[in-house]
Amino acid sequence: MADLTTTPDRFRGKTVIVTGAGSGIGRASALRFAREGARVVAADVVAERLDALVAENAELDLVPVTGDITTEEGVLAVVAAAEGRVDALANVAGIMDGFLPAAEVDDRTWELVFAINVTAVVRLTRAVLPLMIEAGSGAIVNVASEAALRGSAAGVAYTASKHAVAGITKNTAVVYAKHGIRTNAVAPGATITNIEAPMKSQVAAAALGPIMQTTVPTPVEADVLAASITWLASDDATNVNGVVLPSDGGWSAI
């Protein structure tokens, strides 16, 4: 883990929803929000991950919600656990696509990637916005990717889905800025998580492999991304809205 210092009480009295909280960037973000004083609604599709998260951090205010956020029922369960107040939403949950290019991607992969990476983001955003509008404030942080900035970081489904996340972020930022709501995205580079990212296409391997071998910085631990996410969600980023922030060790500058 990186040597990162939390900011005590930065989220004291606030309620934050974090999806994908059972592992990887979502888990690291949920823990950092909670360590900085937030009541965290930690959502994940795998109950065992959430059970471990809560059991290992009993001193923190973590509210586990197991459910499928690709369904309206799952989204409503997450928002209900927030009990009428959502100060920040971190849309972290996501899946990869096996680096399948356009000629090889199957419908199931395309639809599943978009369901989790795009539709769930829109549904959760739609569900929390009325609460934020009523409160006159709020912060939404979406997790995009280097694949939102370039065409050489993933397959066609993942790349398209993360470009969509960037668009959702910018549009939401513009429309709801006057309601006191900020919407931003983080674009992670190589990060050590448990997300499987096999390269299932020989065509992709031939085209993308040499590019990635020479440009991708050393992967970082998930808590490095959690630092970027919590900063964007905090009042420290009060003048930041509609940004897709690369947190990638300089990859996007190459």
C-alpha cells in the first residue's frame, strides 16, 4: 500500500455511497471515506466481500448492501440504505471485456459491460440527484479509465463504455452545477485490483501489446486511486466540475 495520509473528519457527518466496495478501488475508496468520517453505504454484488469488509473494519461506519446495481431493484436498495441523505456518490463498480475488438466482441460481453459500466452509473445518478437537489449540494465521482481517453487501453466494449462515462460526467456536471452539485470522473491507469483483464484476442494482442508494453507506467495500489476519488468528492475540490481527471502516473501525457 502507498504511504497516503487521510484527512481526519473531512467527511464527518456525511453519507457516501460507494459501488464495487467489496474489492479493489471500490474497497479502498469505501475505507478512505469511512476513515475520514463518512457513513458509507458499501454496495457490491458479492456478499462475502462485504462481510469481510465490515468484519475487518468494525470501528468504521460501513453499511453493507448486497445487490445487483444493473437492476432498478438493486439501485433502490442501495439508495434506501442511505436513509434520505446522499452527500456523495462514487460509481466505482466496473468490468473489463477481454480486450475483444469490434470484429470479435459478442453480444453478451457488450451488453454486460454496458449494463455495469454505463447503465448502473446512470441509474444510481438518477436515483441520488433528487436528494442532492433538495439539499442544494452533492458530489458525484465516476470511475472512467485510460480507455476513456484513448483507443489502445482495452477492447471495444470497455473503451466505448468508458467514453460514455466521460460523457455522462460532463453532461451531468453542466446540467446540475447551479444546484450545487459537482460531477467529475477519475481515469485510472494501471491499478492492482482483482478485476480480470485477460487478452482474449490475438488481433488485439498484436495491435495493442507493443503499445502497452512501452507506455503503461508501473501499476499502483488501489488506495492511490481512492485518494483521487475522495479528493474529488470533498470540499477541497470545490471549484472542480465536469473534469475527467487522469490518475495514471503520467500515462495520458505520453
